[in-house]
Amino acid sequence: MENNIGAVLLEAANLLVVGMGVVFVFLGILIFLMKLMSKIVGGDAPVPAAPVNTNRGGRKVSSASQDHKVKAAISAAIHQYRQDNK
């Protein structure tokens, strides 16, 4: 049994093309079905809840003071970590 390298490479290329074609067709069908399902099921999606206001007391908190609070909390946490890990 004589294996011609050209015939083997031709068979490998043929298998490559067939395999890639099968994957391409499968993924195309999958995308089509996903889009179809999103159109069918899309109308039944729950409405997102309104954001909850966590600000107590009804007063507005400016983002600048909120940033200062966050920076202070981070600084305190870093200081505590450094104190614990000396």
C-alpha cells in the first residue's frame, strides 16, 4: 500500500473544508434560532424594577461629598490593614 503524500494532503484539505463548512452551517443555524427565540420570548421579559433610593432623610447628597466619604473609607481600610499586618 503506497501512500502518496499529495493524495494524503488532498484528503486532509477536503476533510478540513467539510469540517469548517459543517461548523459554519451549525453556527449559522444557532444564530438564527437564537434571534428567533429572542423575538418570540422577548415580549415576556420582566420589566426592570425602579431604582431604590437609599438616601435617608430626603436630602440630596452631592457626588463630591460622596467621593470624600468613599476616599475616607478606603483610607481608613488601608490604614487598618497596615496596622494589622506589621
